Amino acid sequence: MKALVLKDFDTAPEVAEVDLPEPGAGEVRVRIKAASINGFDVAVAGGRLKGMMTHRFPVVVGKDYAGVIDALGQDVTEFVVGDRVFGVVSKEDLGDGSFSEYVTVPVATGIARIPEGIGYTEAAALGLAGTAAADAFDAAAIGAGQRVLVAGATGGVGQQVVQLAAKAGAEVVATATSDDEVAKVRELGAASTVDYRADVAAQVRQLHPSGVDAVLHFAGDPAALASIVREGGVLVSTLVMDPAQLQVEGVRVVPIFAQSTNATLERIARDHAEGHTAVTVQRVYTLDEAPDALGHFAAGTLGKLVLAIN
């Protein structure tokens, strides 16, 4: 089968032929219809996770997927061949990935059925970003009347959080620069915007002199943003690994490590199907264009970049 692979740490990822995987016990094989790009994939493709995770070369890049189950491993009873599914490749080491024509995934975690009315392109864009957004939203305990800054609001995770916070009744300040970015985050529910190319903390202080109740941090300097959180507030971050990294009196710091459980995937799919949230797909690429797509992602996006595969 064709896949985007990293053959060694010091090589560039390339599209190549690899063996068709067979599902093991407790796994299914998915014929991939679409896959989306995340920052994790850029890190893997750049060899930046050397020493952090075990690599089984050639490493097939990619976490998010959507497709159709075409084979079942032993003891799988939760799914059947032909089920439309999406999710996140959740394995302890790096080797199997979703930027490929097929992938095997465990049914215990990282997989859910795609609801009727959702296409593969949208479903592929939901997994990791939707999970991180849901986990961050829950950790911040956002409710009606709160003031919330979403830093990194234009990306896949940020856009989901803007919607969740606004639907919860919070007053959302979103980072955005271009006219298109401002229009998008306002469409998703942001009450105001600040320019991420300038001093974000100072701009937020102008809007809310007493600070904000929560910062959802997906981009920018967390230390500067923590300074605008009122006493008793919270900074939730996908980029801070340890609360000890930020020493801020009276502010709770919560690192987020997205856990794509089946229950969380079912939740974000339901939110999308019911119109509670929406996903923005900025551009769709072919699998052969995957190296270009990784470069475009690293340069910044307004939403999600998706690969159409089968």
C-alpha cells in the first residue's frame, strides 16, 4: 500500500510502498478515506521525537483518520466490516500511521463510528483537535458569564474551544490577525479579538482591566498570558508540560495531554452532528501532496488541513 513514511531520523518523509498491515487481536483494519494533519505529525516527520518515543522504521506518519473497517482481528465484537469510523491512531510506539491507504487500530481506544450526515473529510478533522478542545474546555470548567481568552484560536483546537466556550455562555476573546481570521473566530462565537502579532496580554488588559477567568493556551508565550488571569482563575495549555513551568500566584495551571478515548470521540462526533460545533477544513490534499501539506501546516492554518486518500 502507499503511505507517507519517515525512513530514518535524518531523512525527509516521502510517499512510498509499504506492506499492507494485518489486524492483531483486539484490532480492526481501516481503509482510510481521509486523514488530517496535526502538530504532532509535523514533529514526527521532522524527526523531533527521537529519544521520546520508540520508532519502528519505516514510520508511517499520521494520527487522525476516517474510513471504513475492512478487516477484523480476533476477539473484536464491537464493530463489523463496513462500519464507518474515525479516530486517532493510539499506539505506544511510532510505526503505524494514518497517512496511508490502510491502518490497523485497537478497538479499546481511539475509534468511534461516524454519525450519519458527517462526511469523511469532516470526520478526519475531528479526532485529535476535538479531543484536545474537549479536554481543555472541561479542565477550565468554563461557564456562563466568564471571560475567556483563547490563544491560538484560528487553529483546529482553538476553533473548537471558541465554539464550546461561547455556547457555554462565556465572553470569548480570540487571537486573530487577518480579516479572514477575525471573521472566522467571530462567526464561531468570539465576542472580541486581539492581534497575536502584538502584545496579546496588553490588548486583553485594555478590554478587561481586571483580567480574565481562564486562558486556553494553544499558541504564544504562556508566562505572559498567565499574567492576565485573575486570582483564582485557570490557564489550561496543550503546550505546557508541567505546572511548575509557570510560577503564577493564585492561578491554577493545567497541562492537557489529549486522551482520545472512545467516549470522548463519540462526544465530539455527537456535538458536530447536532450542530453544537463545526469544523473548518481550509484545504484538501492528495496523499502524494502530503509533504507539501506538512510544510503548509507548519506555516500556520485557518482550520484543518486534510488528506483525501481512498
